[in-house]
Amino acid sequence: MKFTLITVCYKAGDELAQTVDSVRAQTHPDIEHIIVDGASPDAATQEVLRRIDDGRALVISEPDRGVYDAMNKGLARATGEVVGFVNAGDLLEGPEVIAALAAEFAHGDADVLYGDANMVDPQDIRMVRRFWKGGAYHRDNFRKGWMPPHLGTYIRRAAYGAHGGFDLRFRIAADYELMFRFLYKHGLRARYVPLTIVRFRLGGASNKSLGHVWKANREVLEAWRANGLKPPPLLAFRKPLRKLAQYILPSAP
């Protein structure tokens, strides 16, 4: 089973190199790695891009309209049966991760698999700040502010062909909108795998400040409306409370 891993980056330098090393350490024999760089101007990133453009990765470096546009560019070039994202600076949690996911997908009972994720300090990836602990999939959990962790979720490429990629109208929460559209609206088959899949640095757009958290929550509500559905009344409060619980209770989903 062929996997496509997509890495998006901008001025990532050594962090990009760490991610590439993590992907190349995987034991699974059939991995396509697509790196989408937003035309980084710095010498450090350019040097890393030259070094890794050795035939083992497809490197695209050109201006884009943001991270989700870059992800869509990667999706457009993907040829694997299953697609996952590992952003620059993030690491797969061990060399057997993709092999384990391939074995799970081989059961044929899921379009989407998700696992656990370690969210680490941006300056020290050994320091876990939040832990996303998954559990059995229940569609109605979306009504309580839940979503699977984007970087801990792997999806059959056919789903993107059937239901589209990231909606660029959503500047902060396009990952939520895509997961909601795939799982809640279209009812793709999803299953939890008790495996820590990724170690990723905190600091995404939806977590930068209280203002960004507020904007992200507004986009979450708009994601429901954009898909022709009415958001639950308390959704805007439940989602940030779930994030807070991940700091306080290690097992919180």
C-alpha cells in the first residue's frame, strides 16, 4: 500500500531537515514524500531543499496563498492510496508508524484512521505540552467540539477526489472544515488506532493568541453553515474547553 506524506513549509531550515529525516526513517517500503515550500527566500531553507531534492522526494517551491493552499498543491500531486500530512518541524513517532497504519488500512473497514498526538514545545520537542488522546469514533462528537488531530489523521486519497480538498475561504480552521465535511456530512468510515502517530510543535494559527482562538471558533461555526447545517448552540464554548482539558487531563480527547 502506497502512502503519500505531504510536508508544507516556509523558511523552515533545520526543522524541515528533521521532518525529512523522520519520514526517511520509516520502515514501510512504499512512501511518496511531497514537500511544498512557499518560495522561502532564506539561504538555510534553500540549502535544505537542494540537499533533499535527490529523487527520494518531490520538491515544489513556489509562492502560495497560505498553508492550506500549499496542502492542496500537495494533494494535487499525490499518487498514494493513503495521504497524511507531516508539517516542517514535526516528527513521526518512531520508524514503524506508517507500517502500522498500512496494516490497519489493510483491514478495509475505514476510509479514515486517526491516532494520538504529542503536542510539544516549539523550542524543545522533548517537552510534551499537550497530549491528544483519541478514542472510539462517534460521529456526534463533532457536536461537542471534537475533531481528530489533523496531523494524526490519515485518509484514503479517493476521499479527496470525491469530496474536495481544503476550502481556502477558511484561513484558520480549514482543517476542521475538511474533517467535518468528510466525517460528519459525508459519513466516511473512521476508526481510532491506539497509536501515537506524530510529535508536532505547538504554535499553529488557531492557537497563537486569544484573538486567533476566537477567530478559529467563528470559522468552526461557519464550517457547519457552509455545509448546509446549523451549528449546535454551545459549540463555540465546547471546542476551546476541550483544548484546555488537553493541558489538564492527559487522557482528554
